[in-house]
Amino acid sequence: MGGDAEGNGAGDERIARELAGAIAEQRLNLYFQPIVSLQDRSATMLEALPRWPHPELGILAPADFIGVAVESDLLEELERWAIGAAFVQLASWRRGVASELTISLNLSEEHVYETDLADAVRASAAASGASTHRIGFEITERALLEAGGRSLSKLRALSDLGVSLTIDDCSGADSADLVGELPTTALKISRWVVEGIPDDERRVGLATATIELGRELGLATIASGVESPGQLASLRDLGCRYAQGFLLSVPMPAEVLEDRMVGR
């Protein structure tokens, strides 16, 4: 969106109003990107990513509107919508090829410690009839470190509901103590680290540290943003168990995912 500063400001205000309306009127969609096993390429989990079918701008990805959501205090509303939409989708997948898969959602730091997230999850599960054991959240290592102990009790409350927790953008070093305190189920190697594999020794070292930390704590490790066969082979050799990225699958609507999983 071009223009001068005043024009950009007016444009952002307009986008914020439209986004608020789209959330309130349930006009957003969830796309799903499979997280697959590096042993047999089977899907084990789906990361849910919001898409906004804008009437003029086309289908917008999170990078196109998350900044506006943050600046306009719409991020919590967006995440609450995503939680509800994920449970609705899970309820529709009670049978069939996707009936055993878990949906994972990205979670902001603010939503963890400023709201009663467990209540929102419980309410969405009750409304849909889907199990809380089939939902998971991803929160970045940086957000957890900045939040400190403020988020621990609320994340434990989620774990008590059977919700899984993945630490995203994990370095394998800075957060070792914190990860040990949390009801964590997986560690995700950041896209930035994966981009440098296998040629950048420092990033290979960071990936190795995360994989070793996961092994020590009994946690799964997931590589994010895998885009080349070389990356995939190196991560498998390092002992990474799961991966996602354009090499394996692009994010897609639920109906497309269903068709691909049944091999149509």
C-alpha cells in the first residue's frame, strides 16, 4: 500500500476497520499447513494460519494484516476467532482422514498472560463438541523469555486441559531452563536457522542444540520453513523428527487438504 505518510495512516485505519468487521462477521478463513514425520512423510499435525479474503485486495496472508491487528488492538480478537474456527474444523473432522490430526495455532505473548486463555479454549471446545486434546498452541521463545513467570500458570492451565504447547523459534540454549519448567510437547527450529542449513555452520549448530535439548527433555523437534531437499536431508541426519515448509506442502484450505489426504 503506497502513498505518503498521511495516506498510509488513512489506509491503515481503513484496513483496521475492515479487519474488525471481518473478524466480527466471521469472514476470515483458516488455511492448514501439514507438519510431517521425516520418517514416512505422514502428517501428524496441522498449523492453522488465518487468511483474509479481502474484496478488493484478494486473499491476504497474516504478514499483510498482523501488523495492523497489533497496532489496532485487534490481535486478541483475531486469535480468539482462530481458536473458535479451529475447534469448528476439528468437529467436522471427527471421522475420516483428518480425524486424528491436531491443529496448532500461533499465540501472542499478550494473549497468554493478559487473558484467561484456558476459559476461551474450554468454551470453544464445549460449543463445538471437539476435544481439547486435539488443539495446540505455538508461542515464541522470545515471548516466553520476555514474559518470564507471568505466563507459567496460564500455560499450565492449558496443559491441564490436554492442550499441547510448542516453543517456536527455539535456539536450544537461551530457553533451556524455561522449557524445563513448562508443560511443553515440542520445540520448533526457526525458519531463519533452517534457511542456513546445511552450509552455515553456526545455524547447523543452533539446530543441533535444539534437537539435543528436545532429546534430553523427551520433546519432539520440528523444523520450520523447509524449502529444499538439502535442508530436509540434513535435518533428518541431525535427528530432527518433524518438518513443515513449502517443500512438503503449502498452506491450503480445509477442503483442499481433505482431497489431497485421500489422494484425489
